[in-house]
Amino acid sequence: MKTEEKRGERVLSGLGVSAGIAVGMAHVTEQGDVPIPEYDIAPEQIGPELARFEEAVAVSIKQLRKLKTKASSLPDSAAEEMGLILDAHLAMLSGSRLVRGVARRIETERINAERAIQREINAIRESFAGMRDAYLAARFDDVRVVGARLLRNITKTPYDAFKMLPEGTVVLAEELTPADTALLDPNRIAGFATVLGGAESHTAIMARALGLPAVVGVAELLGGPVPRGIVIVDGSAGTVVIDPTPATIERYRKRQEAFLDERRAFAKLRKLPATTRDSVEITLEANLELPQELGQAINAGAQGLGLVRTEFLYMNRSDLPGEDEQYEAYRTLVVGMEGKPVTLRTLDIGGDKLAGALVEQLGLEAANPALGLRAIRLSLKERKLLETQLAAMLRAACHGPLRILLPLISTVSELRRVREVLAATARRLKRRGVRIPDKLPPLGAMIEVPGAALAADALAGEADFFSIGTNDLIQYTLAIDRGDEQVAHLFNPLHPAVLRLVQFTTEAALRARIPVCVCGEMAGDPRYTALLLGLGIRDLSMAPTNIGRVKQRIRSLDMVAATRRARAIMDQWDDGRIAALLDDFNALA
């Protein structure tokens, strides 16, 4: 990533992951950012203060292990170096430098634990800064995150710092998790930028869902003086401007207004059908990350909810949602769509979407979360989780058309096992006298594992519908961690292997006469619309903010021409040639 100096400004480049422009006062934060109380303690308070510290250390060890797990997905050399650093700090928390240093400060300086932790972290920072190896010295950023988590644990402070920020704030952080991003109120937060992250990470998806301009992977974001004034985040161009001049602010204000004018123009398409020039009708549905997006989906003219990610019920809480709570959430969505179909995906916790309550209660600390116990694998292992979700969904299905979607399906047996659980759950609810539909909701498979795409013919014999999740499909096909900024540039939707898996899945669904939808991020990008339609897709589901853009593209297309170009593209093996053929076609339309 490059830095350009201009009239005192710092212009930084990153990955634009959510379109739009934010101009506002900077707020530099980090995970666990909390006010640090500082006070002296009496001699008799030393013992209780040490006990407080030891309790926080135990919790923080778990958090460090999670960070180590995350680091394991880096390229080999980086993972090894990061692992060594985190191992060293795990050792500190197990009785080495950090623990002894903080305990000594509490005992000798008679200060509260928070203050002692901060002083010891500062001392560690100095030792890291003195290292001759610049790479290792720079890795203190990760230790700083751990220190902040330790401070948050000892103060038992919920992570609600964003609630106190003034309206129009732009958040700058080393990293924001999907759960952190879910706490960003678009009415208060104007946008955000982070040092870490990839374009297709779940945090990026959350940003797009909330309509927040966002740039990730900005390597030098926190490398200079701490930003205190106005900052600009251009999520369309992937640019962050620190301390912009008045002229720069004015230029971006004009671009911001132009972007909003474009959005208003898309809104005018709300009541028009998504029909090609040669009268082929396409179904456009909305993906929902959070319940508050329901209004956006309706206002955008969504013909249904093609993917409701139910993880919002599990984030930022210390317990698990019960059947009644889940039922109320699902019922609200079904009723709100007024007869339009709603597709609820069962729990897809894992990978970059960890939920605190499940991590603690089920021990979801895998060496490689993307390949570990997640999604349908977790639901089938922890059957109570699945039964609770299915019971709530069955009850909500009485209020309107509802479909159940299963994430990360890889075998026919998984579908059959879930169908058995669904039938058993239905029988249990009937015995309780609970009202559920006479006909069970359709059960669909999310195709996001290459093995599932290659076995699509077999899966189509068991599933009632397919949803192609291109985000994970690309990740698993290309062995790319979509949340890792170091390899994010390799995440390529136009790789011929990815396109062949999409084509194979689509054709299998068409042969079996079951519906097939694309609900990954490809669906919401007009660049890929002609190609997806040309491959036979007639149902696209995307973030509500993208429906207008995609509808506009559909209404300009000729399906015969799109199909012809898709066939030409599928004859290619070079992704550069594929991109050229697609972009040339888009330029002509």
C-alpha cells in the first residue's frame, strides 16, 4: 500500500470494500478500547487486586489463543513469526514477564491493576521497539490488541465504545471483527478504515449491509501521528485521507453528493421489474445481516429475502438465544416481507464469524477455523443448537413463505440428517400443540464447497433448492483467506475453476428442476450480472444497497447476447482473457 504526501495531507491506499464517501472526525480505536482508571491502593487491597488481575489473565489467555489461531492462516513464514511472538506472550500470561511485572507493580507501587497493566505493556512496547528486526518490532501492534483486551477483561467493560461517539464519526482501527462491525450505528458512524482485513471478509460484508463506506488493508493507517482531526474514507476508490486540506474536503463533499444522487436514481427503479431487454424476468432478493436492514430491503424493491444470516442472534452476548427469542426474530422478518419468500440460513458460526457465547461454551478454537467445526458441521454435532433453530423456523413459517438453507453442505448424508432432525422437531412441536405448517418448509443446500459443486447432481436429488455462496466457494477453490489483506488481491471471482463450479452447479439444478440462486457477493456486483445470467442463473440475492445497481444493469441487457458471451467466456482458461471478454461486453451494453 502506498502513501502520498500532499500539502500536509496523508493519502493512504487500501481495499475499498463498501462504496460511498465518509467525511468526519477521526476516532482511533482498537478491540477492547476502554478508559483506564488510575488510583493508589491500600496495603490490605493488594491481595484482592492481585486476584482481579489473575482472573483477567485467565480470560485473556483464551483470547490470545484465538489470535494465534487467526495468525495460522497467514502465509507460512508470516504465520511462523507471528506464532512465535504470540507464543511468547502466552508464556508471559502463564507466569513470565507480563504477569510478574504487573504483580510487582501492584505490590510495590501500590497501584490498581489497570494502571499496572498499562505500565507493563508500555515497558514491553519499549523492548519491542528496541529490537533490531524491524518486522518483529512492528508486531507489537498485535500485543497492543491483546493488552487492550486484558484491560477490558479486568474492567468487565462491555464493548460499547461506539455508542458514545458523536454523530458523523469515522472509526479508524487496527481490525474490526464482524461482531464489532454489527455495533456500528449508521446514524452515528459515517464510515471506517482498518489496517487488517480483506475485501470479501465478513466484516466487509457487514459494512456493505449497513451501507457504511469502508476501506480495509490500509497498512500505514496507524503508522504515523495519531489522527485527531477530519478524515476522509472513500470506500469506492479504496482511499483514506488523513488531515485533508479544505480544498480536498470540498472536492470529496461534491463526490459524496454525486454518490448520493446516484443512489437516489437507483431508488426510482424500485417499482420497475428486473427484466432484460428481450423480456426475461430476473428475481432480485436481499441478503440480510441484521434485522434493521429489513426496511432497506423493502425500500429497494426486494422480491424476497434470499439469504438471512442468523448469526446476528449470537453476536455480542454471553448466552445463547432460546427458541422463543429466535421465533420472534424470524416471525418479524416473515411478517415484514408481507408474503414474499424468506430464506433463513441455519447458524454459520466459524471461520471469521465467531460468537463469544459459542466459543466459550463449545470451545470453538480450531487450528484452522475455516476448515474446522463450523456451519452445518457444528449444527449436526451440537444437535440442540440445530433443533432450537429449526423449531423457531417452523413456528415462523406459519406467518408466510419460508425456506431453510443449510450452510457448507458437502455430502448428501448431511442433508438427509438435517431432514430427519427437521421431521423429528416438527413431530415434537405438534405433540406440544404448537402451530406449524402442514407442509414442512423447503430445505436447501448452500453450495460453497468445491466438493459440493462437483457433487451437485447427487445433492440436487435431495435438496429442494440450491444457493451458490460465491464468497466461500472462491475461498475454498483458490485456497485464499478472504479476510487476509496479504492475499486478498488473489481472491478472483473470474478464475476459470470458480466459474466452472458455478456452471456445474447451475446446470445440475436445472436438470433436477430445482430453483438455484446466487447469494454471494458476485450477485451484487453489476460487473458479473451478464455472466451469471448467461450461465443460466435467474435469481440473485444481494445486499439491499446493491439491488438498484444490479436492476439497472439487467434492464440494459439482452439475454441472448449475454448467453452467447458467457459461452465464449467458458471456453477460456486464462482469467485475464476472461476478464477482458466480460469487461468488453459490459462496455458495449
